[in-house]
Amino acid sequence: MTPPTRIPFPVVDEVSRHCLQEEEPETVHIEVHLPGRLDQSRLRKAFLEALHRHPRILMREVPGGWYRRRYEWELTAEPDVEVVSFPTPGRNGLRDARTRALTKAPPLSLSPPIRVEVVEGGPAEGSEATDLVGLHPPRKGRGAESNSGSAAGRDQPQRTRTRNTTVLFLTINHTALDGPACLRILATASEIYGGKDNSPTPAPTRPQEPPAPPENTPSNWTRPARVAQGAPEHSPGNGLLVTELPLPHRPKGSPYTVNDQLMVTTALTIAHWNREHGAIPRPLRITMPVDDRPRDTTMPIGNGTRLVEVPFSPQELTPAPEDMPDLLRRTAQRTRALKSLTRPQLGHGASLLTAPVTPVAWRAALTRGLRTAAAPWTSTTLLSNIGRVPYPLDFGEEAGRAHAVWFSAPARMPRGLTVTTASTAGRLHLALRWSRALLGHGDGAHLRDLFEHYLHTTEVAP
């Protein structure tokens, strides 16, 4: 009998494995809203076939002693656990599934490290929940429709109306793989289930421009701003708020992208928040994942993004309306330059730190110590813009095509806040996720309002 294939942990997986904390699990949550219902048996078969078509996801961590030089993944022929589950429908099913996605990571010891929950009878459009995690509907104005007319009405729980809808919750252990890779698995499963072509749409082509001259941006050795503390809940874990917004308008021929508008919006939102809370102005650095993988079935499964940091000086983040086009242009120059750089996923230092020359337990202790020491220099926040979801996610005639897809990334301290965006069906789906040691649910709602305001300010003529 052929022994299972073993794969040493890549750099990103090992660093994540070293720094795991039970109170704030490293989970990525993906939430997919469908207009119809799914057949349980048929969906389970579709996901099983999708796992077999992408066998790299069928992995579990190999147990070993402290003296081993590497963590290793073991590829399995079949899943160790049933991936798809159908929780008993209930009044708080949506909220409870979101809570599980933040608090319970799929174990690395069982293949595959992914969980899919199917919640039936989700809230109809225009309803909202305001508990530990919230779903906030489109807001009135600029083409959005909402049943909550006044500001006071938006802050009050609305009566939840259910209809023949389904919400898929995918929870992945971020030590093993990332959101785009998991989305590729979901696209394959939807194609198998619905019999519809779920090939990715081609990415928009943009004209290549010569590199911009170096700018006078804050040094990476300068301590960046932290997100100012709000009204923390003094309990472990993450909070989450998701909302749907109009996609920002961008005049044809603009020298910047929607991603640049989102980057500027995030920076202005945090700068405003920090001013409100009396924080000393400091440069902001926003981590931005860059993913160069193909989106078709050849996409490598795992943690495939590399991280770059986009800097902003305090002076840039109080722009007059007439200065906004220039801020967007400078941001576009920075993001293009950073994307064009060739560098390891977490930088050269992480590659040296994970070299298998000492026992893995020693490297783990060193990594955790360096992470603590480097906390003041950690970037201010993370903006992960998935962009337009490239797959139709069409589950056939009865279940239909996804009309909303949300992602959220872990939000551990010292950042304590992550911003994740994606667009589906011409709408922007925003998820704010925060450490409950830093912010409370009311803080999340205020940050959402600031984000919406500043997103609108980026809709300017060049």
C-alpha cells in the first residue's frame, strides 16, 4: 500500500501555526446568499466530488514531537469528516452560523480543514440583526433600498422576514488555506450541483503604465497608527458586521481602480475614527493581499496571497474635496508599484525564520516572541478586496445564482480590525471584523457609517 503524500508546511502556514490562539481562532468566513433551496444529498455529493477534483484540500496535519524540523501536511484519499451540514432551522440560525464561523475553527488534525453549513430560510432583503454579529441592509440613497428609513430605525432590531432562501457558510482554517482558494472549491461544487458553466469571467485588462517615480512616503521603520480603542466588550474573540453598499462610481478613464477607492476609503475612515478618539496623528500602513493565481481549475489550493503594505502620511488624510483626485492618483501609483514587486509572501525575514535548521518548537517560541516585540510596527489594519467575484456560483434552476457573497479575515490584535470587500451582482459587500478586546458592536456600526460616507467622497471627477 502506497503511503500518503506528505507536504512540508509552506512559510505562511508555518508562521500561522506557530501563532495560533484558542481565544481568537484564525478562521476565514465566507457567506453566500442564494435565492432558492438546495437538496441535501445532492449538495453533499457535489462537494465531495469538488474535493476530489482539488485533492490538495484533502489534508491534515501530521502529528509529531517537539524535536521535528517541520510541520507537515498529509494528503488523504477521502475526507475524515462530513464537510457539509444542515443545522436545524431556527429563528437565530443566521446569527448562530456567523458566530460559529468566528469562534470555532475546523481542526487541522482532520481532513479537510473546511466546514460548510447550510442555513435555510435566511432573512429577506431589508431585514437586519443587531446581536453579536449583524447583517445590515442596503441604505437609502444613491439607489439603495431599505426598509429602515430613519437613523433611529436603523439602530433598532427589525422584524426578520423569511422566504425560500439559503445561505451557505464556509469556514476555513486560515493556517491551511485562504478565501480565494476556498471560493474555487465552491465554484467547482456549484458547477457539479447545478450543471451550469461556472468558469471564471476574465479579469479586466488595464493598460500597462511605466513605474511612477519614488514618492516621499512614510518609512516602514516608522511606527504606524493603531486603531483607537472604542468600547470593547472585554471578552475573547471577534465581532463581525456585514453590509451591502452601492459600488462606488468611477469616471471612465480614471487613473485609479475601485480597489484604490476602497484603500483611500479605509484610510480616511480610520483617520477620522482616531481623531474622534483623541489619538495622536501618525502615519497609517494598510496591509493589502495580492493574489496572482489563475482562477480556473488549475488554481493552486492553499495560502497563495502575498502581503504588501500601503503607506499614508497624516497630512494626506485630511483632504479637501478638490484634493481627492490627487490622493486617489497617488494611491494608485503606490498600489501598482507594490503589486509589481517580486518578493516572498511574508517577506525575506519570514523565509529565514522558518528555515528547518532547528526543532520546530524552538522556531515557534522565537516567532511568537518576535511577533510580540514587533507589535508596535505592525500595520494599522488589513484591507482584503476580493474584487468582483469571478464565478457565477450558479446552483441551477431551483437554488439559483448567488446574489451576495461576503468574506471576513481574522482580526487579532495588535491590528484588531480587518476590512474585507467583494462585489457580486453589481453591489459592494463589506465585512468589518474586529477584536472584541478593541471594539464593540456599536463601534462597528459607526465605522460602517464612516466607511459609507468616505466611499461616497471618492466618487469624484479626475
